[in-house]
Amino acid sequence: MKISKKGSVVAIIIFIAVLAAGWFLVSQNQKQNKSLSKKIDAISAKLAGWEVAGISTSVAENSTTSNQTNGLVTSSRAILGVSDEVVISNVATPMPSPSAPKILKVRTSPTPTRTSTPTPTPTPTSAPTPVIKQVTVEIQNQGIYKVELQENDNAYTVLARAAAENGFALETIDYGGSLGIMVTGIGGVNAHDNYFWAFYYNGAMSMVGASSQPVSDGDTTSWKFETW
């Protein structure tokens, strides 16, 4: 069969057009593949950055999200015909283990013992016992009496105080002057006939009447019923 020159030219042109179209389609496909690969790489990088930055809340969620992302990327690559394999790390960032608490050793200085000096208890000073000045009054057949001495006392006043304090009767006659008071009865025993009450001062018969005999602390006056 003979092919005309014109038909040959047309066939060549068609062949060249087919080749050009094929080359164009392959070139466009490669560009799209490269662009898509770059986009997938960018997405993968962002996902990895989010994982490192702590966007994932747990290892399980990271694993699930990474598996889903890997499946999505793999499916996308299978559909688009991209042969480059993108590996997405799903390894969880290890959390730093809490450091053991540091034990601080505090040195405490021993508290100095304070020795307090006991305050001496003052010894109560007892009040001095007042010295009581006394005169002894002795009465025959009746008793011995201690009479407290007072100012300006004499032998008669201490006898009269002994009678008042001890409840025995006393009878006297006041002669006045130098004779003074004469004792005539003591304790119901009265002078009669030649019996009278003789007065002794510190063991000796007094030469003056009882009311005229001053007395001092420690003196002894005695009354004896005698005759003359």
C-alpha cells in the first residue's frame, strides 16, 4: 500500500504531538508529585514538631494519632502514586523523672543550760520576846504568886494586884503619913489579939510599911502571920 507524502507528514506530526503530550503529562505528573511530596513532608514536620512541643497529652494518644496520620499519609501516597516514604516518629518524648528530694541537714546548736542561782529565802526574824519584869509575892499557908511589875509599884500594890488576880480577900487600914497602909487580913485570916501579918522584903523583916517599900524586878515580898 502506498502512503502519500502528505499522509506521511501528517502521521509524523501526530506522532510528535502524541510524544509531546505524553512528555507534558509525565512532566506535570512529576511536578505534582514533587509538590505533593513537599506538602506531605511539611505536614509531617509540623506533626513531629507538635509532638515534641508537648501537644500530645499522652503516649497512647500520640500513638493513635501517629498511626492515623501514617495511615492517612500512606493512603494519600498510594492514591497519588507518590513513591517517597515519609516516616513519622511516634516515639513519645521521655518525661524527666522527678529528682529525689534533697534532704537538708540543719545543724542545731545545743541550747546552753542556764543555771539559776536560787534566791535565798530570808529567815524570818522572830520578834524578841519582851522581858516581863516580875515580883514574887509569898503568903504563908496560901501560896506563892508572880505579879507583873508596873511603874511606881511598892510592896503593898503588888500584894493588892496578887489578891485581885487570884481572888483572895485583902483587909487594910490606912494610917496615912509615914505609917501608910497596914495589912490586917489576907485570905480571910485577920489579925487579932497579939497576932498580926508581918512583912518581909527579900528575906528580911522590913523596917517600913509595905506601902513605903519600893520594889524592883526579881524582888520577893513575904507575908507571915506572927505574934508579938
